[in-house]
Amino acid sequence: MNGFEIFLDSTLGRVLAAAVLGGLIGLERDKHGRAAGLRTHLLVSLGAAVFTILSAKIPGRADGLGFVADPGRIAAQVVTGIGFLGAGVILKTGRDVRGLTTAACLWTAAAVGMAAGAGQHGVGVVTTVVALLALILLKLVEHRYAKDSYRHLVVVTPLDVTASQVIDIVRAQGMKVLSCEIRRDFETARAETRLAVRLYHRGVTDKAAHAVIAALESSGVRLFSVHWGLG
């Protein structure tokens, strides 16, 4: 073993390797403005490595009754504990769920940290590379094929505009109306049409949103406001 290999196999080397590998995953999340970014992933990987090192260094000891302590339980609890942290970054808005990828990244960062803490640097490096490729390259692939998305459309119009007029305009853009809710306020003489829609698209939904809003504006229907959001 050369000096670098000896350093990597040391406690300090394992801890630093975990910090670097976890930080690389966190850097990608931080670049996309996620709450759990560079620091969070680095600390998760670092903590997982330390727990794994402690598990290996604490010997199994027997008490007076003959029970033997299981040091492996320390590392095992990392898997359980990271689940609570991952659940905290998942947000559900209507039909849309956000944070699943970040939660999976935290889980992966913990696994990478445990690999580094156990001295399995090759496993940690390969896992980090595969994770980064999945986050960067597969995102480009996802934008190349069409898929279903669910959105919520709120259109505020005068009372004389019917919901069927709004629905016809939306359907003309190739969207399917899943549900419709109508609210009328006779004091302000306004009607609010709330639609849950499904669209089949490629890439982001910005173009679809612009198409719907442009169609509503050019239809001759008087509009007070239009809101396009997550379904």
C-alpha cells in the first residue's frame, strides 16, 4: 500500500472521502435551488461515515447476564434515521409531489457515507458517479419523450361568461378537463371557474400554459385573471 492508500484507509481519510462524495451529490441539488443542498448532503454523508466507523470500532461486549452488545446496530439506525430526514423534504401539492428526488439523494448520500466509513471507497465513488449521471443525463432524456402532467387552472370572468365557454377553449388546446368547480360572486359580478386538467406534453409545461392563456385572451372572453398552477 502506498501513502495515499494508507491515508484513505485511515479514519481521517474515510471521513474526508465521505464528505467529498456526499458534497458532490449535494452540489447538483444545490445548483437546482433545492433546500437540501451541498451542506445537507455533505453532513448526511459525513454523519453516516462516522456512525459506520464507530460501529466497527466499538467491540461487542457481554454484560453480566451473558448478553452480547451488537455494534452493528449503530450503523443500522442510519438507514432508519435518514428516512425521517428524507420525509421532511417531500411536499405534496394537489396531484403533484415534489422533493422525491432530493429525498432519494439524501438516502444515497447516507449510503455513500457508510461505504466510505467502511473503507469501501470504490463502492462509494461508483455510486456517486452513477447518481450524478442519473441526475444530470436522465433529466435530459426525460425532456425528450411525452408524458402526462396534471395542472390546476383558475379563470375569473364576468358572470355572463359560462364555464362551458372556458372548458371549450381549454379542450381546444388538447387538454382533458378532469374536474370543474364554479364559484359565483354576485356582489362583485364575477365568476370563478376552477379546472383540473391533464395534458400530454414533451418537456416543461410553460409552452402549454402560454398556449392556454393566449387562447383565452384571443377568444373574446373578458377575463379578470387567469392562474395556472400545479394540479
